Amino acid sequence: MIAAAYTAILGLFPSLTPSQRATLDAGYAASLAALSDDGGDGGQSRDRGITWGEQVATMVLAWRATDGFVRNPP
């Protein structure tokens, strides 16, 4: 969920200021660092989860881009 949320935020708010982006990046890094590798697989489960989260967020953003919803109606 961490990677999905991070990817979605970047997709929804592409014009973050450098300080906002730095804060977001720091929070993301801290969240990832807090994940334990209790699977004993050298972090592969965590890495697969990150990849999956990124892919899901990217697919949802792509779907939402074509669903007809506009943030600022005409």
C-alpha cells in the first residue's frame, strides 16, 4: 500500500513543489525502511509488494484518466 499511495500521489499531483516532493520522498523512504523482512527471502516479498503497488496505482491512474471525470468542470 505504501508504494501504491506514493505512486498515486505523484500521478495526481505532478506539480508538487521541490519541498513538497522532498517531504513526500522522505516519508516514503521512512515507510519502506519500517517494513520488516520477516519472510526470510532476502527482501523479495517486500520488493514484489512494492512493484505490485506501483503497477496497481499506475493502472488505476490510467483508468481514471479516461473515465470522464474532470476535477474542474467547465
